[in-house]
Amino acid sequence: MNNRGPGMRGGKMAAGPKPKNIKATIVRLLSYFKDYRIPFITVLACVLLAAATGIVVSMSLEPLIDDYIKPMVVSGSTDFSGLLMFILRIGVVCVVGIIATYVQNRTMVTISQGIMKKVRDQMFSHMQTLPIRFFDTNAHGDIMSRYTNDTDTLSQMISQSLTSIFSSLFTVVSVLILMFIKSWQLTLFTLAFVFVMTIFAKNIAGKSGSYFIKQQQSLGAVNGYIEEMMHGQKVVKVFNHEQEAAEKFDALNDELCANATSANKFANILMPIMMNLGNLQYVMIAILGGIIAIVSGRDGTPLLTLGVIAAFLQLSKSFTQPVSQMSQQLNSIVMALAGAERIFSLLDEPPEVDDGYVTLVNAKRGAKGELVETEEHTGLWAWKHPHSDGTLTYTEVRGDVRMTEVDFAYVEGKTVLHDVTLFAEPGQKVAFVGSTGAGKTTITNLINRFYDIADGKIRYDGININKIKKNDLRRSLGFVLQDVHLFTGTVRDNIRYGKLDATDEQVIEAAKLANAHDFITRLPQGYDTMLEGDGSGLSQGQRQLLSIARAAIENAPVLVMDEATSSIDTRTEAIVQSGMDALMRGRTVFVIAHRLSTVMNSDVIMVLEHGRIIERGSHEQLIAERGKYYQLYTGAFELE
């Protein structure tokens, strides 16, 4: 059974909305700099110093020409000492600028990578708090895209765009003042030309910005589809869907290509246009400056000297280049803000609500037989129940689970469970049978509170499960699922995942209980054999035995077996079933199975259809009733 909400796992997630509040996003980004105040101040100081040295070099052209080169040319002097000293001083200024730029870049890399580490840590930590519903309704590849593509664009903006914008602003303001001092006529002409350049930049950047947002969303969709196809590659090949899969990918990739092409088309033409406009401005300033110098120089007092014109030309380039750089950076900033919006949308996802206050504790019997909390692992568990009057009561964990008139819907208005009432007494084995979609797995999802019910009650040892803290509730439940997930690590580590503080002896004991010890000892390094790719080197039966061992070491009072043997052969099933029987002994067990042969020895069998329990009883009772179960049993041993 695999009841899920809309937007199935691994599927394509709908494109996210366009950033709605850029100002709020920027303010939130800047808050990450609070841990890097001194380094960031150092960066800003280096940016100012590097920009100032560039301005000084531009201004040095005037004295270089008017005070040194021109007098030497006129007089025919061959004394280069003054000129060499002047050039040496300018060289020192350039060296200072180089050092400042080096320190700025090194420090900014440290800041950007530190911030990205913090962002990724926050994303991953917050992701652990999200409910199962989030992962069932969002494509895994799209979530991964936020960790990779979106953080990369954000890192590029922090390490490059921020300093570039700040340097450009300082340069523009400083150079503008100096330009007015040198020649207000040429400055007004320059400003008019820059105004035209700004209009071009605004129009082009505005068009590319919306496409950059769509590009990030399309990239997430492509990643989601690739992730889905990688996990389902065997299914694709079995059903010969390679062509269909490729065609769907082509459609998604075409959409990404179209958005990326449109975004980069406008972004790539922006810089050449700005550079060529800057070159045109340079030529026109030289012509206009020459005319002003010639006309005003007829009375012997030129308004502009050759050195002033040369310096102004350099200043004008120092003025227009930052404007062009800021225009170019707008694209990366827009793309980074789009990525930041997607990152923050993940961080803003509401965490799983847990208002429980009843906790699971180790217990022992006191002198009078009462339950007493202890730090020792006694094998006896109790629910610690604080009350409003300040008193505490302890209830032994027995595994008594009861559902009363439970209704549930993954999506509002589409109820999948209707008025479900059932009970499992301590030590009972309760089996659920029914066709796919009948509601079997949904019931177990409600018991461990992956989802909360809409109506009715679920009680565990007489306690409403809404009062039990989710971590403690789930710690009291052991699961053996059809889809076994093994993590990268040793066999020992994967078994110990059920109890992280388990000793090596407990790991081996759990493996023996699950009938897994024999095949583990035949592996190349035994319990220290490394597993990768979700245990790809193991058979399905071996992987399932490790899953049973993982549940065995957890030693939970309630056990859920969800289709644990449906995907293995009959011979392997006998081995797995033997391990399961040993694990189930003395526990309350819920079994979900398609193979009726695996549930015949259950204390009670419940037949579900369209979210309702239509029959219940032992195997013999249900056969005697000659109802749905009888039809399933006599027609075939498997439901499907």
C-alpha cells in the first residue's frame, strides 16, 4: 500500500513562485554576516583601498604629462630622475592595490564558504524536523537542487557580486566628484551618455531576470526527474520505457534550455553593448575635450590641458566600467536571490508539530512492585506521564494498541480511512490484508504519527498517542519494511542503526535472531564489510534479513511488518519468516501482507477494502464465514 498525497515522491514538483519580497530576502542574507563582522569590515576596507588606488593611478596621468613629460619634451631635458621617482611612487600605489585585492579575495572566500556551510547545516538540520508529508509531496531531486545549484549561485553572489557592487559604488561616487573638478562640461556629457547606457542595462537585465528565476525552477525539475529515473532504472528497462523516459526528459530539458537560453542571451549581450557604448563615449570625450582645449586656448589660457584630458579620459573609463559591472552583476544577483528564495522556502517549511509530553523511560520494579524510573537498561519500559497537578505516573509499556472510529485523509475531502476501529492486545499478532490502496500501510503510518488523524482516537497502553512525544512513540515501535534502505557503512553499522549504543555482542545476537549471522560471516570482511549503493551487492533476501536484525536490536515492544516478504522467493521467504517469527515472539505485531500464507497463524486477520474493515477474525473463522477472505484464499494465495 502506498497512499500518498499529490506530487508523488521523485516526481516533478510544480515550479516555485517568483521571489515576492527581494528586500526581505536581502535583509535575511545580510543577517548571516553577523558572525563575520571583523572579516567583512576588513574586506570593505580592502575594497575601498583597492578602488582608491585605481583612482590615484587615473589622476596621476595629469601631473605625469603636464609636470614631467611635456616640460621635458619642450625643453629637451634628459634628466629622468624626477620622472622615475614619480613612476616609482605610482608603482608603490599599485602594489598596495594588488595586496588589498589579494586580501579582499582571500577573506571573502572564507566568508562565503563559511556562510554556505551555515546555510547547508541549517537546511539539513531543519530538513530532519520536517514531516513525512513534505518528502512525499516534493521531488527529491528538487530538494537536492537547493543544496547544490541554489547554494552555488548564492555563494557566487556573496564572494563576487557584493564586493563588486560596493567597489563600483565607491568608485562611481569618487570619480564623479573628481570629474566635476576637472571639467564640468565633459562631466555633464558623460552623465548624459551613462544615462543612455543605464536605460539599455535596465531593459536587458529586467528581461533576463525573470528567465533566470525560471531557469532555477526548471533546473530543479530536471534534477528531480533524473533522480526518479536513476532509482527506477530497472523498472524502466523491464517495461521498455527507455524511449518514453528519454522523451519526457527531452521535454523537461527543452524547457530548461529555453529558459537558460533566454536568460543568458540577454545577459551575454549586455556586457558587449555596455563595453561598446563605453568605447564610443571614450572617443567622443576625446574629441569634445580636444575641441574645448583648442577653442579656449586661442587667448593663451586653455581650459583643458593635455594632461587634464588624458586624466579625464581615464576617469571616464573608471566611471563607466563600474556602471557596466553593476549592470552585469544584476543578472547573478537576481539568480542568487531566486536561489535564496528557494533555500529560505525550505527553511520556512513548518516543522513537524510535537505537542506530546508523555515520554518513554527505562523502569524497574520497586520494593512494593511499583514502577520506578532508572538509568539502567533493564528491558522494562514505562510511559512517564506528568499531570497538571505536578504528579507523575508510570505505565508499563505492554504494546496494547487500539484505534477507535478513526477517519483519515491525505488530502482534505478525499478520505482514505473510514470509521476504522481495531485493537491489538499485548503479544497479539494482527494481520491486515486487502488490495493495494485499501488502507493497510496508512494504518501503520497513523500509529507512528507520520500523519495525524482527522477524527477518532488511537491509544497506546491506554494513552492517547497525541500525548506521547513522537520520538518516544517511534522508539517503542519496530519496523520491517518491504523497501529496505541500507546506508553507506559496514554491515555492523547498518544493524546498529536500530540502537546506536549497541555493543558488538548485541549486534551479533540480533543478527543470529534474524537468521542473518550465517550469510554475514561469509561476506569478505564479515560484519566489517562495507555496503554502498543501498547494499547493491546483497540479494533482496539478505537485505531484508539485515532489516530484521536492525529491528531486533531495537527490541521494541510493538513490531510492524509491512510487506516484508513480498519481493523475495519462497525459499528465501522461509529463512526470512523464521527470523521474523523469532523477532515477533512476545511482542504485539502488525503484519501487512499480500501472501495469505504469511498471515494464517495471526491471532486476528482484518480484511480492508476502500479504507474500511469489512471482515475480522482468525483464519479459521474467516474461512468459515465464506466472505471476501475466503474468496481470496480459495481463489489464489496472493491478492495481486
